[in-house]
Amino acid sequence: MQSSKSPLAALTLGAIGVVYGDIGTSVLYAVKEVFGSGHVPFTTDNVYGILSIFFWTLTVIVSLKYVVLVLRADNNGEGGLIAMLALASQTVKDRPGLRRVLLAVGIFGTSLFYGDGVITPAISVLSAVEGLEVVSPRFTQYVIPLTLLILFVLFFFQKNGTGDVGKFFGPVTLLWFLVLAVLGVSHIARHPEILVALSPHHALGFMWRNPGTTFIILGAVVLCVTGAEALYADLGHFGKKPIRLAWFSVVMPALTLNYFGQGALLLAQPEAVKNPFYLMAPDWALVPLVVLATVATVIASQALITGAFSVTKQAMQLGYLPRLNVEHTSVRETGQIYIPFVNWGLFIAIVLAVVLFRSSSNLAAAYGIAVTLDMLITTTLTFFVIRYGWKYPLWLCVLATGWFFVVDLTFFASNMLKLFHGGWFPLLIGGCVFTLMMTWKQGRAMLNEKLRTDAIDLQSFLESVFVSPPSRVEGTAVFLTAEPGTVPNAMLHNLKHNKVLHEHNLFVTVRSHEVPWIGLGKRLEVESLGHNCWQVVIHYGFKNDFDVPRALEHMRGRGCEITPMTTSYFLSRDVVVPTMGGGMAPWREKLFAQMHHNASAAADFLKLPNNAVVELGSKIEI
């Protein structure tokens, strides 16, 4: 969450570098794809109409929807689709059927983020490196190898964290936007009449004259709002005011000037359609511009990769993904994390995208379906937040979100034309991630239900044990259990094989909640069971960092001292065996069994020390 002590200027500069890196690189390919599609003849009226559509798309979707409306729907200061999902589901918790539908829809939208996360870095970096083709056709053969090399270096250094390079994101991206503005102004000055395209009547006139063409090209127009979801996702890092200030004072003016500059260039030189962005620059500036564009796209990709790590961690803590290995890359910032599985999984998928599609134009055909569907889901969830959370009148809620719903639906319908031309790729990725998430969630629910059915009541068990108590040994035993009030298998095995009980015993359950943060004052829920035994429930929000030993330090003063040298952690693990019985489909049962986490990953996720003991429980069939 953003620091209240951080000056507004610093936060605004940071927002320019992190929040707007993606949308800032859309100028590399958006105009080229619209005019290069062959659907729009080169006439002055058509150029004015397309530029007007660009400007008003940015205004309606980014300025009005995200900056003005959606940024207001913060979940305790946090944003993003998972934060919106948690907020929306809480507002309808008295309607369980509707809540289940919203959760499924929201998780599907979160899954689509990964599909977008594959296409966006691929198209951004590839479009930047394609500038070499403008420098000289001889460089064409090096575009794909160089793109793959840049992407490999980017992903390879993720394990080192972004702390050292993150401070350069803002200044470099600010320089990028200034260059965009200067390039645009240099061509607008030669054809100032292009500015009349700011009037919406040019966009409306083009749509009226060419309804079919308009519907087709919206699939390319949507490229100008790549990264719009980042406005909301990074709310917790910077706050509303810096994000809004950065957009209206720097980003939107620079984008508008550059798009209109490209339009002015096309009026003078229609042949520049092959790459209008790079052809705006004089010959001497081409190589520096390619370098700057490549750096800008790397920064944009970095922000998206970091977002993928954050989303994955939140999904894990909400119980929709297995507990993967999470490494912290900063001793000061808990939000700076690295998840190796996600990092290299994204890299492999991005390499496949680059090799499969081979050009930014082909990737543009794959882009749009996932992001417009995400926008549609965000609008839908926003309706439930302002209707049931903020208690606004129905007519006002429909009015506030209905217009955006129609716009998003129109863009989505247009992008569906790309389905068989590459649009299937991000949908396939999103669909696979959604299947994994829902399988894990449902499988864990079924497994926990089985555990509850076969569980032994902890209080009754302890009373029977202390009728003829076993030998007590020094130290503290921490038994982690999925359900409070039940006897963990690890304890049964300890008593059976070792015939001893520790001097202090904690039965710990970790609970995640649909709020971003839970403070230390509400972290522990402790119940004394007698005989130096305690039932402890540790509460975390989906943005909190799981650290069981640190949380248990607050047991001091309650009769139990937690010290690393005298504390043993017992993590029960159940063996999951797929069956052909009722519940999930057989293939999903096998998938869940395969996904079931190993003990080392779980111990690392919970920040358990190296002396954590893993006990294998009995077989559980799902």
C-alpha cells in the first residue's frame, strides 16, 4: 500500500513508470494495425474519423471508466480484479447463489490476465525491435532472435528483484512520453488541421458512413487501451490521486499528440502506413528511438510480470492455487516477490507466442479477446459493488455502468472476429488456468469435507490423553491443521511412535479472508485448551505475507514462549488418491491429485523453519 509520507510528485512519477508503461507502448502498433488492415481507404475524412475514434476510446474507456469510476471501488485501498472480486462477493454474501456465480466469473477474469500477460510482452517487445527493419531491411532476419534474447534476459533477472532498477522506471518512461509528444507535435505543426479530429462528430460520422468497417476495425482500435486494467491493479501501490494526475497531465496528452502526429504523417505520406510510428522520426534519430522503445517495452513487460506474481500470490492465499514457492527479493518491501514457476511458465508461453506468430501484426490479431472480456467482467463486478455495496439507486447504477457495458461488449464482439486468427491463444491459456484454479478450489473443499467427516474432536481427545498423560518433553510443538478443533494426524503419529508430548502444544489453523489486509491486532485468535495446549487461528488478508513463526511470536505473554531453538513444526500432509467415484470428473480428480502440493513448498509458503516435520497421513479419496 502506498505510503502516506511519499510526496505526490514521487508517487506520480512512479505511476508513470509502472502503471502506464504498457499503454504507453501501444503507439508502436495501434495506428499501423488499423490503417494497415486494408479496410480503411486513405481519405482525409477517414483519417480524421479513425483518429477521433482513438481519442474517444481513450476518453471513454480509460478516462471515464477506469480513472473516474473504477478507481473509486477500492478494497481497503487495494485495486485489481481480485480486490474487486472480493469486494463484489462480500456485498452479495447474503445471496449465496449469486455470490458463487460472481466468484466464478471473477476467477475466470483473473485467469484471462495470464493470457493477456503472454500476448502483451510479446507484441510490445517485438514491435519495438521491428523498428530495426525501418533502419535497414537487412536487420529483418535478426528481429525474432533479438526479441527472444531480450525476453530471456528480462525473465532471467527476475530472481534479483526490481528494487535496483525500479527507481529508473519512472524517469525513463517519462522521457518516453516526452519523446512521443515531441514526435507528434513535429508533424502536427505541419498539418495543424488534423486537430479538428478531436471533435466527436468525426468519429460518429465515420461510424454512420461505415458501420460494418467500424465493427471490424474496433478489434484493432482496442490496441490503444492495452494495459488499461493496470490503472486499477496498481491502485494500492500509488493511490488514486497520483494515478489520475499522471494520466491527465502526462500520459493522455502525450498519447493524443503522438496518435494525431501519426495521422498527420499519413495524410502527407500514405506509404508510411507500414510503420507510421518509426517513420515519424528523422533518419538520425531512428536507432536511438528503437533503443528507447525497446527499453520502454521492457519496462512495460516488467510491470506485467510483477503483476502476474502478485495475482498468483493473492490467488494462492484465497485458495485457488497450490502453494507455490514464493521468494522475497527485498528485505523492506513485502510486495517485491519472485515465483519461479510463474516466471518461467510465462517465459515459455511468450516464446511460443513469438515463434508461432512471428510479427507484431500477427500478434495483434491474437490480442483483444482476453482484455475486452476482462473489461466486461470488471464493469459487471463494478455494478454489484455500487448497487449492493454503496447502496446507490438501481437507475443510477444502470446508468453509471450500462454505457460502459455496451462499449465493452461491442469491443468484445468485434474482437471475437479474431478467434480463429490467433484469438484462441490467450483464451486457451486463460481456460487452462481457470480449470486449474477451479479444480484446486473444488478439490480442496471436497478433501476438507472428508477430513471433517473422519476427524476426531480435539478437546475430547486431549481430555482422554491426560487421564493417563504421556511423558512431556521440553519445548513447543506447533501442529498445523486445516480445521480448528480437530486432531491433526501429525500429533497421532507423534504419540504413536515417540510416546511423548511436548511441554507446550499449539494447534494452528491459517485462514485467508476476502480483504486485502488484516492488521497485527487482529492476526491471532487464541483459545486455551488446558494442560498448556492452545487452539490458534491465524488470520491473513490476500495481500498479507504469510509468516507463521512471526505471527506466533505474539503468543508471548499468554503462557507460551515461541523460540526458534525449542519449537518444532509439524505439518500434516494427506496422500490424495484419485478415484472413479462421485464428485469431480475422473480427469479432474487425477489433475487435483497431481497438483496437490508437496510439503517443502507448503512449508516455504508458510515461512516455516528448516526443522519443520512432515507427517504423512492416511489416504484420502476424492
